[in-house]
Amino acid sequence: MRYFNTFYVAIVILFIVGGTQIQMTAQKSIKGVILRYDKPEKNVKITIEGSKFTKEVISNELGEFAIEVPEGYNILEFQESGDKHKAHFKLNQNDTSTFITVNLDKLLGIYSWRIESSLAASSSFFSAYQSSGNNNNITTILGKAIIHLDWQKKAYSWITDVNLLYGESFTKLRLENADGIKSVTANSKSGDLFSVTSKFAQQISNNFHVTLLTNFQSQFAPGYSDPYALAKGQPLNKISNFLSPGTFNLGGGIDYRPNKYLNIYYSPCDLEILEVLIPSLRDRFDVFDGSAAFEFGSFFSLNYRKEILKNVNFNSKLQMFTNYIKNKKHPEAERPGSVDIQLWQNSLNFNFNKHFALSISTTIIYDEDRKFRIFEGDSKLGTNTGRSGPRVQYFHNIGLSVNYSFNSKKN
């Protein structure tokens, strides 16, 4: 009996020891450090995908963690504090004990954003000055904002730029009539732009990306043939408004990014949609059937942004489109081969300090679908011919600006 009991005790001991040995060989200890934007990332939850045997662990202040991984599981799941997105990391099954460095930038992608805003003001005053014409005092206030959103993950990127601009000019008009001369206050737009460009790209070499691009461009407020008409006692004649016109572009092409300052995009297959919601304005933009006109052609864009001298920044944005197809139903529409300058925007900022600058900006637009009255002689003093045609739209502003920018904490 004594030998019998000893036998059972030995069996129990062997079972316990063997079970422990089995458990030890069935797990591997994983230690590592988690980085985000090249810095240790704390409070990241690490779990084993699909496992019920191991509790989750949290990275410490130094981004370090340790976890036991059962046999058969080789994927770790990482989730940042306050973020719903999860990243998965595949372990090397051949290692029984491993130290790993987990870069969440590669697993989750790099997110960044930037907002640049400015408010510029300029003033001109004329008193008993021959060349001043009717205007003896002009004050212009112009507000601008640029929103830049950037996501990158391995060879993929998604970049969105929102360009907003609106300005007003205030002046005194000198009006003459039979009763004498009077001065009236009038105002007009000095700038109006709402532009959004978004592109998704896959890198195929050091400088080239295959890209899908979409672009939208319109304005915020109505435009009038004579913005001072009410001050003169005349009715306003509306010539444009939000989505009248509105231009949409969608196409695929190649993105060339040789450095962080320059970006060039070209698409040989681009669909352009010209939307005019106000029926009375459709003839003005050669929109004949419904509220939109469709064109197919090529699209080109260029973005350049650099500090060319100390405290001197230069920005340039150019967008062009050319149409391939002739409109047989409406031959008076835009001719094939013509080049539209959808937007050419340039700005030069002389920065006095972080928030104050002297700013010079210009904007040029040319589109054969956008018709203007043709005058003989000067456009202000000449006579109306009754004909209309495309014209170069030009805007410039020089003034002192107050600038403020925001950006993501992790860039």
C-alpha cells in the first residue's frame, strides 16, 4: 500500500511539472517598445487577436510592454488611447522569445493637419487729385484661410487642400446730377474663392505617384456686373453666385513630387462638370441642356510653396484644363484645344514676425465658357457692343496682414 501511494504521488508530481513545462513551451514572451512619430507612445492597449487566454496589457510611460503569447497566435493588436482605429502586427513564429519595435506610423499611417489664416487690410485716399476719378477713398479688407489635411501610410497618401478667400472694398462715390454733387457710400467684393482639391495616391518610385484627383471650385456670394448699381439708384444685375458656376474635376494621372516644395500633377483623362444652378445664368456659361455641361480632356496642376529668402515666403497654385471633344449640338460652346486657367494664385509674404506681414497676392482666371460683355474702347468708359466673350479675370491685393496658423501636435 505504501508503494502504491508513492506511485500516485509521483504521478501527480509528474503531471504538475509536465503541465508547467507544456505551458512554458506553448507560450513565447514578447517584449517591445511602441513608437509614434519617433517618440515613445504610452497607454497603448496590446491584445492578442482572437485570444481568450491572455489579458490585455498597456504600454508604460516609455512605450514599453511585455506580453505572453500562446502557441498558435502570431498577431498582436494595438490600439491608441481614445482612438477607434486598430493596428495589427504579425510576429515571427520561429522566435520563442522576441523583442520588437512597433512603429505605429507604418501600421496606422501618419495624420497631420495645418490651418493658415490671414486678414489683410489696405487703404487708398485721394483728395483733389486729377487721376482719382470718382473714388476718393478705398478701403479693402481681405480674409484668407488654407486648410491642409495629410494622411500617409507606407506607399499610400491622401492629401486634401481647402482654399478660402473673401474680401470687401468700401468706397465713396462722387455722383453728379442737376441738383449738384453728392457723395454716397458703396461697397463691392474684392475677392471670392471657394476651392477644394483632394487626391489619393500610391507611390511607384522615389518621385512619382499614381493619383486619383478630384477638385471643386466656386464662390461664396453673388457677383454683379456693376456692384455700385444700388448706390447709383440702379437695379443690380447678377452675373454669378454659389454653384453658378461651380466646376468639378475628376480624373486619374501621375503626381510628381521631387521635394517638399513642389508638386506637379497631370491627368490625360479628366472629366469636368460645369454646374450652373440659376437658370437665367446658364446661357452666360454655355450650359444648354439642364443645369450642367460635361467636358472630357486633360487637367494640369502645380503647387509650389517655399521660403525663398529669410522671412519671405512665396506660394503659387496653378490649375489648367483643356477640352478634347467638340460639342456638335452646340458648336458655340468651348472649342477643343483651348486652355482654361481655372485658377492661378500667387502670394508673396514679407514676414515682420510670426503674426504680421506685408502680403502681395494675385489671382488670374480664364475660361472660354465664361462670357463677359465686350466694350469698344475702355471697359469702364467704352460703349457696349452687345456682344460677349471670354475675358481674363484678374485680381490683386497689397496690404498689411495679420496671420495666425494652427497645426496638429504630431507632424
